[in-house]
Amino acid sequence: MTTYKAFRIRHDDGYRAGIEALSVPAPGAGKVLIRVAYSSVNYKDALAGTGQGKILATFPLVGGVDAAGIVDVSGDGRFTPGDPVLVTGYGLSFDHDGGYAEYLEVPGDWVVPMPPGLDPRNAMILGTAGFTTALAIHRMQVNDQRPDLGPVLVTGATGGVGAIAIDILRHLGYEPVAVSGKQELYGWLRELGAARILGRDELPGGKRPLEKALWGGALDTVGGEMLTRITRTIKPAGNIASIGLAGGSELNTTVMPFILRGASLLGINSVHVPHQLRTQLWTLLATDWRPPHLERILTSTIGLEGLPDVFGSMLAGQTHGRILVELGNS
């Protein structure tokens, strides 16, 4: 094969994206060419693929922040053809071609050997959403988050990060409390392990700098006013993992929760993570932290041609769980 299909994003005569044929590269020293089997759809991918968010640093660029498959050609002695591998984050779909392609060439330092217990398909059901969740829980536990501190609030619960967080937290002995405006999915959230579910308008918060302490911890994927409310109601020594900003990037709070209650606000950036920690977290996701309901979290599988419709639906709040992208190289 001398060419391959890729979902490429351009910004020349307006913003546009679609499937193009590209030439298969020959990886140089330190590079790895991956025959991609699966990718996934994340909120960031939808912003990049529609131009509704300033995600890409250069054009044209292949989209997709996730990829998993088999090494095809290696210029890095750590990998040999046939090795199952995955790549998430780094410069994918920012300043480097991403995973929405049948082939992907990346630096060997970006590549994670597929841990035993995962294959390209279920690794991409997890994808960046699963890795981000694992990083958040890791950061919280390093900061002494424990089940006995109390319930852990999960906002944006029907999204990829939220759903995986509920599943893993319950598996690890925590009491996850979901926040969602999608009442039709409450049954699904309970199946994943949500102990309670609150509507968006039911989230306590008030207006005072400190309100009644309710949550032992929180994983917030929304930001804005919702995160503000959480800071007012976090329990002493509780951790808030801040992951997303779909609800806004402004945070109107005071230092009181962080001084008087000793709460911690942990910013979660899953793009640039040291390779040793990245490998450690993927090993946990394949073993002790593997979500018990992974297949239930998967709600759709599409090809490259299905990306534009899914992007629109995701940004309109009409999707839930995880969406897998199949490249046909499995």
C-alpha cells in the first residue's frame, strides 16, 4: 500500500475537514509507523474537527488525539513490527498528525506498549477519556483521597470521562454521585455504579464562600459555575480534579475552601505526562482499575466517514459514553 485514508482538517478557503488519500511515510530514526486499528472520539476532537475550538496549531492536519494498532515499521529499537501499541496525547491533532488515519508515524517516545489485558479495540474504548480519568484518580489518591472521606461527585457524568470515572470509582470502593441533565440516561448511570444522581439544577452550592460540606472529592468535567459550587461544598481535605471547561473557563471562588477546609484543586492535563507514569496508568487500566462495564460504556462504533455527524451530535450534547472509530486494520 502506498497511500492510506485519513480524516484531514484544513483551514485555507475556510475551515473544512474530510477524508483524503495520503502517502504512507517511511519512518526515520527514532520514529515508529503504526498501522492503526482503532481511534476514538473525544470532545476535543469534535472541537478540532468542526473548527468550534482553537485546537490545531498548524494546518492541514489529521485529526484524532488517540490511536491504537500494530507497529508496521520501526526506526526505534524498543519496538518491532507486529507489536501492539497505543498513543494518546502529546502533539496528536495539535501540531502533529493524529489517529484518524489508517497509518500514523510518531516519535518512539510517544508510544506505549499495549499492556497485557488490553487490545487495540478496548484500549480505544478507554482512550484519552479513560487515561484522563486514571490520571485524575491517581492525582487524588496521591493527595490522600480515600473512600472514607465521603462521596465523590462526578459532573458531566454521561460523557466519556464521567462514565468511566463512575465505573472505576465504584470498583475501587468509592461512592460516586453523578451530576447529569439527561434523565433518560439515569438508569444507565446506575448500571455503571452511580450511587445517586443529581440533576444539574439540583447541585447544592449557594452563594456563600463556604456552604455545607457534602463531597469527599470531585471529578469535574464542566468547569464554570458548577466548579464554583463544588468548591463551596467540598469536605475538609477533599480533592477536586478539574478536567474540562464545557461550562465555562471562569472560576469565581475564594481562598476559603482551600485554607479553612484544606481542600485541593488539582488541574488534570493528560497531554504531557511522563512516560513512566503514562505506562503505569495504562497498566492499571488493564488490570486493577479496568472499568467493569467497559462494553456498556461503548455506545457507538463508526468509520472515518461518520466523524462529521458524530462531532455535531457531541457538541450538541446528544451523545453519551464512548464512541469508537474503526480503521479497518484490526
